[in-house]
Amino acid sequence: MASAGDSSTARSKVAWLRASPVETEEAEKSEKFGPSLGSFGSLEVRLATTKKEIRKAQRLRYKVFYEEGGAKADRTASLIRRDICPYDAACDHLLVIDHAAVNRFGKPKPKVVGTYRLLRQDGAEAHHGFYSAQEYEIAPLLARHGGKRFLELGRSCVLAPYRSKRTLELLWRGIWAYTKHHKIDALFGCASLEGTNALAHVASLSFLSHFAGASEQWSVRALPERHVAMQMLTNDAVDKRRALAALPPLIKGYLRCGAKVGDGAVIDHQFGTTDVFIIMPVAELDLRYIEHFGRPAADKQVA
């Protein structure tokens, strides 16, 4: 996997200006748009603006995915203790930073405690395509919606002590601000359930397929060689309340926004997860829920 290593000062400016093949006029708008997208107390949500900040996000991803989770690191990742990926160079990186954090000597040292990777369609087309295409048939979806702007969400993680409603709301506030600024029409990406045994998630997968399946217009099917059937129970055999409660918080958050799920799960052996495809057409989202994240942070009551 390629590393997002150091480069000259001239190349270490705002990540989306460096990575995305946009016109000068659009780049100027993006520069005015960020990088800070909101705050709550000592926490700030912002876009990474330097290689150093992206490396911090990669270190956080390594800690969560490899040290805490079941992901299998290759030799390079193990040595540098960063989750490195060729797609990083084409993405913007959303960060939650705790400005009240201190180092082991008790001195102030802001810390990246949450991150999301954002890949716009123009950046994907100019680089490696969409990451999700390794698991799902993305091309038919894009062809059905020619002219619409897609944004892929991925590599989401939060440091354990910060896994609270406050951090999640800040991340969503940043995503929604980014979506509105870039006039995104649909968001999508792979979301994960823990473990590589799909049978351990019979109720959850069946629930998602029966009650949150995407319409034909927006549905995406898992690659044939990786497709795992999700409807392992009939719809009347699913205990909807229990199945919903068993879902990871991130997937439940997507569903609250109005997200739908594609056809088929995929086993990701590298990360030790069972993946499902999430699709969120902006026009079909519950804006009462979404706009909650666009309000000034001081107006919000969070736990």
C-alpha cells in the first residue's frame, strides 16, 4: 500500500486543493470554505490541511482498526503504525481534534480523536476510482445517475474515550457542511459489522435487507464473487427491535438519516468485518435530522 509521506511545503497545503482535479475558481471557493467546520467545547471538527494532520488520522485509524479491532496489518503498516492506503491521496480527511488534550508530561497537545475519509467523484475518477468498488458494483449506480455528484464516506473511527454523541454529531456536522458546499447529490460507502462470520449477524443482516433495502434506482449489488446473501430470515421472523439494537451505532445513525442498504454483504478478511453498502441520496434524507448538525454547536444539547 502506498504511503502518504512527506512532500515540499508547496504541496502540503489544503488537502482537497492538492488532491482533487478541480478548476481554480472552485479551489478558491473550497479554500474559503474551510478548514474549520465547527466546535463544541474543546472539540473542533475540521478538514486536514497538511500531510502531518493526515498522518495523525492514519495513526488513529491504525490504533482503532488494528490494535483494538481485528484488522491484519502488513509489514509496512506494522512498522510505521499507520493505516496507509493509496486512496488517501485523493481524499479529504475530516478530523475531530481535542484542543484540551495533554501529553504524558501534562503539557497541552491537541489530539486527533476522530476521523472520516471523504472521496468526491471527481477525485475518484482522477485516481483509483472509489474504494467501495473493491466490494460492490458501483459503475451501474453512477451510470443511472449521470450528472449527479457522489461522495464516498469511509475509514470512520473515533478514539475509545471519545465515542459519544458529541463526537458523532461533530463528525456529521462536518460531513453535512461539506456535502452542502460541494453540492453533493448522494453519499455512500461501506459500513461494517464486527467479525467475518455472517451467520453471527443473521438478524441484523436480514433486518437491513427486508426493512432498509434501497430502491432499484439506488441499489448496488455486491461483486458476484464476494456476495453474501443477507435475507437469511423471512421478514416476519425478524425481531425488528432486537435487530436494530444489535446494529453498530454508526449504521443506526445512517438509518436515522434515512440511509438505505445495498444488495448483499461482503466479508472483509483484512479488517475482520462483515460489510454492507450504505446509500444516502441527499434528496431523500430526513432533513429535520440532518439540519440538526448544521445548527451552531452552542444551540445543541448533547450528552
